[in-house]
Amino acid sequence: MRSLGKTIVAIASTLVVVSIIAGVILVGSPAEGRLQRLDRGRIEDLKGIMVAIDSFRVRNERLPASLEVLGADPRVHVSTVDPGSAEPYEYRPLDEDTYELCASFDGESPAPRRRTPAGFWSHGVGRQCFELSVVVSGRGADR
């Protein structure tokens, strides 16, 4: 009877260890999960900056000269700083209605299942830039 108890404990212990290993393989490590959350946060920050720039352009009839100018507007509540590195995102006006936003990503974004506007934000590892156009009086933009 004693050996049966030891056998059950051994089997249960093995199942726990195998489950933990399978979980890490399927879901990824906690560190990988953190990096994925940071990358999702970066995309959300860039989307928020995009909306704020659109609003700024409509109100002021020009693009902001910098993210500092955008952040100084009391009506704007967006994060202009990378959540991982605490460095500011890169912003560069290209012309009257077009600008570039750049961020550094820890991982590659998953491939979109179909062509959607969300696919615009697909990225690789490292520094990635997105060229955007402000929506002004019926003109389209890349989103």
C-alpha cells in the first residue's frame, strides 16, 4: 500500500512538472509576456499620439513641431514616452499633413489574419517607423 502512495505522488509530481514545461512552451515565459505587453503598449501609445496630432492639426492648422509641443497642450493626455526604455518616442513632421512616428520594439508583431487597418501597425524587432497623414477635410490617411 505504501508503494502505491509513492507511485501516485511520483505520477502527480511528474504531471505537474510536465504541465509547467508545456505552459512555458505554449504561452511563453513571464519575461516574453512582459515584452509582448510592452510592445502592445507602444502601439497603443502611438495610436494615441496619432489621434492627438490629428486634433492638434485641426485646431492649429499645422502639425506640432515636436512631441513636447503636443504634450504641453493641456487638452492632450497621451504618453509620449516608451514604457520600457523611458525614452521619448520619435516624431518628425514630413510636410504639411504627413509625419513619422518611430518606436523600438522588443518582438515582431503577429501577422494579421487578413488585410485590415490594424495591419498598418505591424512591426519587426528594433526601431520601426510609421508614416501617417492627418485626416483633413475629407482626405484619407494611413491607419
